[in-house]
Amino acid sequence: LGWIAINVPGAAAIGIRGIGAAPAFVALFLYSLLPVVANTVVGLEGVPREANEAARGVGMTGRQRLFGIELPLAMPVILTGIRIVLVQNIGLATIAALIGGGGFGVFVFQGVGQTAMDLVLLGAVPTVVLAFTAATVLDALVELNAPVGTRGKAA
């Protein structure tokens, strides 16, 4: 990102300077695109052909099929990708402290530098709790969005 700030006109104006919270946010966002897009593609490809043909047979347009049939059927897979990215980004956000991004990582790296286990735990424990809570909440959302016949079954 630092290279982009130097070589791309206007990049520094939008907050990409290589250090601070904005580059950390941009990096986390870019890092999370692949899993979300990949799970969205897998989810949409997993929609049964029969469901699409039935929707086309009753006269649904492409947009109606996408929002009425395909996305609701693909939503559990899409939400699983979002859950993975969310937990991943919560953990990676602690590393953002190395480039001035702040957060719990400040405590972790100060504790490592001072060999102070209490500072390491002050940053690590809330990060783990936050990641676990986010995963649990999104698992519940995945379960709620699962088709009725498959609820409660392990994926």
C-alpha cells in the first residue's frame, strides 16, 4: 500500500499512505474479498437446476429468479463465507497494530516487547472472545437461513 501511495496520484488523498488505520482497513477489506466472492459463486452454482427451471417456467425474470430463488438458496453458503472472513479479519486486525492501525494488537505487541504476559492477555483474550462470539452469531444466522429440511444437520 505504501508503494501505491507513492506511485498512484490521488491515493494518498483517499487515505492510502502505508501506515495508520485507513491502510489497515483497506488491506483487511482486500484480503476478505476472495473468500466472500468464492463462497458466493459456490453458493449460486449449488442452486438446483430444477429450481431455476421451475422459476423460469412460471415466468420469473432473471432478476426475480436471482433475488427470489437463487440468493435465498445460496444464502447459507454465502453466510458461511462471511463468517470465515469475519473471524479471520478479527484475528488479523490485531496485526494491524504493527502499521499503526490500533486495536487490541497494541496491547499484544507491547506485551511481547516488554515480555509482559498481562499485556499480551489484555489484547489476546478480548480478540478471541470477539472472534468466538462473531462465529457463534453467524453460525446461528447460517442455521436460520438453511432450508427447512436441512436444519440441525452438520454440513
